[in-house]
Amino acid sequence: MAISADEFCTLCEQNHISRTADIWCYECQEYLCSDCRIPHSVSRLSKRHTSVYFDEYRKIPSYIRSIKHVSMEHDEQFDSFCPTHNVTCCRKCILIDHKTCPDILLIEETLKTVHETTRLSKIEQSVRDFTGCIQKEKNGRVEKKQKILKQEQAVKEDISKVRRMINDHIDNIEKASLSELSEVVHTEIRNTDQSIKTLVGIETDVTILSQNIQLMKENATNMQIL
């Protein structure tokens, strides 16, 4: 898989060296390679920093990864939370923008409060309930699809049945019509043959009569012709 430009060690890149990142430090907001990770983990200033292996970090949803731990304006780590403005703050943020805000809380104390209450449990339950609703709705859609397919098959079978009935009826009509036609044709042929036979007989008689007339003209006397 191709490596993105932001997956290289931040410290190495400052020295114009490209090395694949091994971990991500939330407090430093930097990628670190395996060589830079070792001094980072023992340094007095960074040994308590929260870091995660980069392969695991990439599994975190992007909207979660986009949450910053350091103030980009003051370049200091967020260590407090302002309930009034619902934002995280660094020391300078509090002095400049939140001097009059009451109840500024340390993030560590806020996280303890969150974990100690049932807030997360309620969210988890809501997620489970919502997931259950989605699953139920999805199952309903699947059942509806199967029902539609069964109805389609039933309609196809009904159409096929009607078609067979129509075909059988047409076949019967065709058979009866052909039988009737055959009988009519045979009768007409028989009558025609009989007419031809009769005409042949008449033609023979006429021919004989014609021959007799010629013989009479040639051999009979006038008295005989009269």
C-alpha cells in the first residue's frame, strides 16, 4: 500500500530524511519512527506522553484523529476544559480568552468525572438501541424483499398457468377447425371428382355421337338420314 506523505517521521523530515512512522504521539502531535521513539519514551519532557502504534492509530476514525491535543495558536498542550464555551484550553488560552469563565476544569479531572458517571454507559446503550433498530429495520427490508420475490414468482406461475390454458384452448380450436376444414375439403374433392367423372362420360357420349353423325353423312342415304 502506498505511504502517505503524513506517515513519515516528523523529526526525521526536519532533517530531510524520510523514514516511515512507527508511532503517533498525541501530546507532541507528531509521527515518530522506531529510532526517534526510544529517546521520546525516556525523555523527561515526553516520557509520560500518550502514544499509539501507527497501525492502530490509522484504525481510529478520522473525525477522532482530527481532535487536537495541542493549541495550534499557542503551541501548548491542552490541559483544561471550559464548560462555558465547551472547548479545551491550554494555559495561555485561559489567560487570554477565558479569564472570566467560571469552573475551568483540568482535563484529567473531567475525564475522571466522565468515567465515574453513567454518561458513557448511556451513550453505549443508546448506540446499542440504535443498532438494534437498524438491524430490525434491515431485517424488515429483507423480509419485504423476500415477500416481493415470492409474489413475483406466484404471479409468474399464474401467468404461465393462464398461458397454458389459453394454449390448450387454442390447440383445441385449431384441431377442431382443421378437422372441419379437412372434412369440407374431402367432400368438395369427392363432389368435384364425381362431377368430372360425369362430364367425362358426357364428353365420351358426345364424341361417339359426333363420330356417328360423320359416318351417317359419309355412308347413309338421304332416306336413312331422315
